[in-house]
Amino acid sequence: MASQGVVAATARPSLDTPGQGSVDHPLKAKTYNRIKLIAAIASSVVSFVVILALVAAGVTRTLEWWARSTVPNRYGALLLFALALGIVQMLVTLPIGFYSSYSIEHRYRLSNQSLRQWAWERLKGALVSLPLVVGVLVVLYFCLEHYGGWWWLPVSGVLILLSVLLARLAPVLIFPLFYKFTPLESDSLTNRIVRLCANTGLRIEGIFSFNLSKNTKKANAGFTGIGRAKRIILSDTLIKDFTEEEIETVFAHELGHYRHKHLLIGIFTGTVSTVAGLFLTALLYEWSLGLFGFSDGSGLAALPLLALWLSLFGAVTAPLGNMLSRHHERVADAYAVKVTGKSAAFASALHKLAAINVADPNPHPFVEFLFYSHPSISKRIRRVESLGA
């Protein structure tokens, strides 16, 4: 929610540019994206099936008994129970995650990480998210115990507040834990970006480069933060491999998101989705308790059912969110062409992003509808060129 990217992970188009981690044939790009998509789906399905099996087989009841007998405090038992389930889930999905995020990235010459660096980045991500997960779990359990069937309402409020708070604080507190941010050194590029911001009335805290190259050869740019934490971030790979005109159009695309209030729309739709998702989950959770022999919705053994229903809601509604996102991307592309008048430079930038990020230029329409947060790169380039013409 805090940032918009020019090329999303689920919409990595692919054209060949030698020497930049690219592939030598578009067919390989299709294969790469197919593998990544299948791995992501497989990881979600395996996780879902394992948790469902643990609940159906009564293993979560055994885990609850063990947790409560080990830690008398009910919140301590909750965290121990969640930790045990988390470890099980991590172990069953780790092989797929390693294959997708390490092996495949190295096979296609996209990763700059050693095995040790890869493991450390994943561990660091888990450690950073741990306090947030603990806080949400405690709030959820408290609300289940004290508000009965209305637990979803206060939990919705807490999650919405937390998402806004993270959008405000992540650029200054969390992102620097993963990347080094330095003020943009190029005065001419800075002046181009400042002029665009001035024409739009956007006030930002700074323009920064970050060392994305420590992990990957891919490139990206975006806005991060809200309020006084608004920042423009450009990956060092983008600055190194793109001309200033191309970077200007990439930034103008990001500016289009701001100009058309896509962030505010995202906050609103995210709020509606959160409330609706938790409300429906509460109804389905209450209905499913009897199916698995549970009489109390606040029992630890039953809690994984909540996660299962939430994951199903997310899977069902994700295409709707992607549809809105693709619309926003088309609007931002048109804005970039309009304010810069440099459609050729923007099309060139999209070609380069496609090559560096190894993406499928023409995914199957059904796959694009379900999983792509951005239009396919071939569609975007054709539209940008037509707008310029």
C-alpha cells in the first residue's frame, strides 16, 4: 500500500537485452514466469492443505494441550502454539521457496545473492515481521475472548490503523533495514524530477537511490510512504542502465499514481476489503467450528480455521484487486506520456525493464486476469506508442 512500482513481480515482461541478466529467447522468459507462478500457487496450496490436515486430524488439539501445559499464561500458550504451527508451515514450504527465490533466480542469472545472503535476508524479514505478527495475534485472541461474534469489528479497526501506520513509518524505519538509501547524486536527473513534482504540486522529503543490486539484477522505482514520509526511490540498477529521459518517464508514471489519487483509492478499497473479509471470515468460522468438532471459537486448536478462511477470501478477491490495479497502471502510463511528451523514451524504458526483469510479453489472457497487477508489457508498449502518435 505504501508504494507503487512500474513493473510488478506478477507482471515481469521479457524482451532480450544482452548482458543485463536477460534471457536469449522470449520462450525462456515464458518458462521462467511459468515456473515462478506454479511455485507460488504450489506453496499456497501446500500450506493450505497441511494446515487443514492438521486441524482435521486433531493435531492442533494436541498442540494446544502441549502449549497450555508448557506455558500457563493463555497469551504465552497462544504464541507458543502459533510458533509451532509456523515452524511446521515453514518446513513444508521451504523447499518450494528455495527453488523459486534462489535456484531459479540463479539459473536465469538474475540473482546476486550467495546462499548465505539469501538465508540472511529471509531470516531478517521474519525477525522484522515477528513483532507485528505477535501484536496482531494477541489482539485477535483478546477480541475473540471478549467480543464473541463481533470480534471482526475491532480487529478490522486495528488492522486498518496498523496498515496506515506502516505506510507512514516503513520508509524511515523498516526499508533501511534491507537496503541502503542515499540521496540521488545526479543534479540533472534531480532537476528533472523536481520540475515534474513542482508542476503537480507534490511535496516530497527526498529523492533516493537504493542498492537493489545487492540482491538482484532487476530494476524498479516507486513512491513510498504517506504524509511527511513521502519519498521517491530509484534502484541503483535503474540509474546505471537507463538514460535520464527514460528515468524521467518512469518517475512520471509513478507521479501519475499520486496525481490520480491511486494511493487513497487503494487505502479505501483495502479498508473495505479488510472489513468485508473479516466479516465473512467470522461467519464462515462460526459455521465451520461444528464441522471439526469445536465448540469454542477462542480455543487455540480452532484458530487455524480462521487463517484458512482468510486465505480463501484473499484468493477469491485477488483478481478484483488486480483488475483495479491494471486500470491504475494504464492511467499512470497515459499520464507519463502526457506530462513528459516522451512516449519513445517511455516505451524504451518499458522494453529495458522487460528485459532486465525477465518477463513474459504476452501471457495467457486468463493468467493475466487472475494474477497480473500490471497489464502485460506488450499491451503497455503498444498503448504508450499509440498515445505518442
